[in-house]
Amino acid sequence: MNEPRGDTTSIARAYQRGLTLLVLSVVLGLALSGWLQGWVGSAHFSVASGVGGGAATGGEVPRSRQGLVLTAENRGQVLFGRSCDSCHPGGREGRGVSLLTPEFRRDFKTEADIVQLVRDGTCNMPAYNRFLLADEDLVPIAQFVLNRAKVAATAASAPPLPALDGPGILQHRCASCHARIDKPIDARDVQVLYALDTMAKCAGLTTEQKTVLRTFLQAQQAR
Ligand code: HEC
Ligand code: HEC
């Protein structure tokens, strides 16, 4: 008859121990969060007063995550962050390609080039129609991408790459994919001209590149 009673007391003890632990952890948690808030708050304050002492004395509450607040100036950056950054992190390579390379600067010269690619999509990038991304949102994004690429190019201070000619486009924009799935593309094959509209979109060619490639292919066919 002693055993069950012993059981109940050990259960009660265990319960008490559990309760003590719970209370302790709650108290600790509260203390920790209080300390963290104080710490973040003060770090925040010192940064704000260090950077903009004038504004701080004006009684303005410093905003911590300014980058995420949509303003007229950062519109392109913030919207890029929402729609594109997941695949082009900071414009760099991720699931998508880098938008900061000299090759990107060579191929995408204008906002319109970027807008068109985003509207059409490619074989590897989803298309964004006007319901997904309105014009007034896409244009600032394109401006942001173009500016970032310009700054990156200046930093690299390399001479600008010459535009790709027909064979260059076939090699750099088409062959990478076809090498894996098919026999090499033969520019004299009339199929290539037939497939141009679909494949230019698939490869994300700009209008200019598509025209250059078409002219090159037509010259090849005539031979
Ligand atoms: C789901 C991933 C994904 C998202 C989201 C995405 N992209 Fe892309 N993007 C890609 C991939 C992959 C490529 C390479 C396409 C190819 O080679 O066919 C690419 C290519 C591009 C290119 C052409 C680069 C080149 O040199 O050929 C541009 C410009 C571009 N993306 C801009 C954007 C913008 C602007 C957004 C946001 C509106 C965006 N992308 C969102 C995956 C993505
Ligand atoms: C993202 C990968 C990819 C890129 C980039 C790409 N293609 Fe293709 N292409 C394909 C796939 C997939 C098919 C369909 C293959 C099939 O069904 O046999 C195809 C089919 C074709 C065909 C038809 C082949 C046939 O015999 O029916 C031609 C021609 C072609 N591509 C040319 C091009 C050209 C030119 C470019 C560059 C502007 C290009 N491709 C870029 C993936 C790609």
C-alpha cells in the first residue's frame, strides 16, 4: 500500500519541480527581453543621434528599418525587394542570374529592355503580367536594376563589352541550354528561323538581339 502513495508524492514533486522551472524560465525570459529591448533601444538611439543629431533634437522618432518604408526615392528598390530579390538577391546571382555583370549591361541597355523581359518571362523566369505587377511598379524596378548595373559597371571600371553578333547570341544565349538537350543548333537549318519567336522569348533575348539574330539567320539560309 506504500507504493502507490510513494508514486503520488513523486508525481507531485515532479509537478512542483516542473512548475518551478516554468516560473523561473518565464521570469528569465521577461528579464532577457527587457534587457534586449533596452539594449536595442539604446543602440538605436546612439546610431540615430550619431547620424542625424539635428533631426533627433527636433524630437523626431528615428525609424529603424527605413529601407522597408516605401518612399518616392526608394520605390524601385523596395518593390524589387518584394518581387525579384528572392531570385536575384541584391541583384546578384541566386536562383536567377546576376543583374550586375558586364554581360548584363551589354544586353540590357534600357528600362524598356528590362520591362519587356519581366512581362514576357523566359524559360527559367516567370512572366509578370499587369495584374501581378502594374506598370507604375515595374518601371521604377527597371530603373533600379539599370542603376545598380551602371554603378557595378563603374566599380568594375572595365571597358564596355561590344554587343553580341549572331554567332555570339547563338553561343551565349542558346547553346548553353541546347548543349544539354539537343544536337548543336545549326544556323543554316530553317527550323531555327521558324523557332526564333518562341526561342528568343525562352532565352530572354532583347528586341535588339532578336533582330540581330534574325538577320544573321536569314543570311545563313540564303547560302
Ligand atoms: C523565380 C525566380 C525569379 C524571380 C522571382 C525573378 N527572376 Fe529574373 N530571372 C530568373 C532566372 C532563372 C533568370 C535567367 C533566365 C534565363 O536565362 O532564361 C532571370 C533573368 C532575368 C533577367 C535577364 C538577365 C540576363 O542577363 O539575361 C532580368 C533582367 C531579370 N531576370 C529581372 C527580374 C526582375 C526585375 C524581377 C522582379 C520583377 C525578376 N527578375 C524576378 C529568375 C527569377
Ligand atoms: C532554357 C533552355 C533553352 C534556351 C535558352 C533555348 N532553347 Fe531552343 N529549345 C529548348 C527546348 C526545351 C526545346 C524543345 C526541344 C524538343 O522538343 O526537342 C527547344 C527547341 C528548339 C528548336 C526546335 C528544335 C526542333 O528540332 O524542333 C530550335 C530550332 C531552337 N530551340 C533554337 C533555339 C535558339 C535559336 C535559341 C536562342 C535564341 C534557343 N533555342 C534557346 C530549350 C532552350
